[in-house]
Amino acid sequence: MAKRKIIKIDENKCNGCGQCIPNCAEGALQMIDGKARLISDLFCDGLGACIGHCPEGAITIEEREAEPYNEYQVMEKIAAAGENVITAHLKHLAEHKEYKLLEQAKDYLRENNISIPKYDDAAAEVNIPCGCPGVQALNLSAKKSSSGNQEINSTERNIKLESKLRQWPVQLQLLNPQAQYFENADLLIAADCVAYSYADFHRRFLDGKILIILCPKLDKGIDLYIDKLTEIFRLHNIKSITIARMEVPCCGGVEVIVQRALEKSGKNIIIKEYTISIDGEII
């Protein structure tokens, strides 16, 4: 065995809801005695597709001694489950740029005379039961404005809007935890898509706050994000934290990252969380 990243489940936090199970196409998770369990190191790729689907933050990624992930054994289980599950798995590997594993998966399909489904646009073309709604194709152009959040009155068209951004950079991976603008700051920790979805982002959320943005689904190095936030919390007096995330399940990873960092820092900081719908409304 060798050290590698693998899923860890906190049984005290797990409430047995089972939301993580269908989002693990590899079949590494099962419900046993009312709790989600990792049934085999061999089947867990450590990429964390299930993390954003846990409402209790019970699932994290740790690095420990574990049996090497075996793509061929995983494909034996996945192939038996049918084309939709195969598609979900291939798309999962492609999204995380695990090209070596992706080729192994396709090799297995070729060797067993199983057709390789199209997975680049799988969310739009295949009805995948365990697919992520965060990648579902939607056309929002027909949506009628019903609030000032979506519409500028004709008498206001000449008003110059001012940015409320107070610091640079804003991407978590680029931030210096020792930067002095964090001292006595109110933080806004937002998923990347929020500012593009919510029209009044600057006035409603950003005004008076220091901004940190991230994407728990596409960004790699979730553990590094936790460590960096831990340092920010530990080194500075943070007055409050506002989380702004999208309604899609994978965005739940933002809260998981923040909560884990708070635990590691030993700090107790007030958190407000807002969820934005795909059509740009606060839920």
C-alpha cells in the first residue's frame, strides 16, 4: 500500500440521508446500518465527486495508506450497471483531467466489446440519474425580469456603477494568507459562478467585504484550499464570513471547505450563507 488521497466519512456527522451514494459512480459508497460507508479503497478514486452532495459536511478527503485505486475492477462494476453509469464515470474522469484513468476505462470497454458512449456533452444528451444538475444545459434568455435584480429602469441608464471590490487578487489559490487586508475583515467567500448569476452581486454581497472566490467542483487541491483558509482564519481577526453559493449540489463543497478550515483553525466565526438559483434569485 502507498499514501494517496481517499474519502473519509465522519460517522458522527453522517445522518444517513444517502445523497452521496448515487453520485459515486464507482460504487465505493454504500448505506450500511444507516450510515454511508466506504466499502473498498480499490473503488475510491479520491476525486471527491460525493463531497458536494453531503448536506452535513460529513465527507472529506484525507491522505493515508490505502490500496491503490484499480480502474479495471471499478469498470467491472460500472459496466454491469449499464450505459448511463458508464457515461457518468467517463465524464467524471474527464472533468478531473484524469486522462490516464480515462484511457484505462476505455481500454476495458474495448477489450470487452462494449461501445464507448459520448461523454463530453453527456449532461445535455443523456439522461443520467446520478448526473450533476450543475452541468445541465439551460436556456435562461426567455426568463422575464420580475425584480430590480434583473432589470435597470430607463431613468437609471446613465448612472455610473462603481465596483465594490476592495482587494486583489480574489482567487483563493492566489491569495496570500498574511495579507493585512484580512485583519478585522468581513469575508465574502463565493463560488465562481455567483457573480455571473446574481446581477446585484457587488451591492448586495460585496460592499464592505474582502472577497475570496473558488470552485469546489472544477478546482483541484481542495485540501490546499482548506489549509489556506485555515491560515487566513488563524492569522487574523475575522469579524464575519458570508458564503454565497449556487443551488447546484456540487456547490455545497464551499461550505464544507469553510467549515473544515474553521475546525482546523480553532476559531468560532459567525457565518451567513446565501444560495443563488440558476436563474439569478436568492433562494
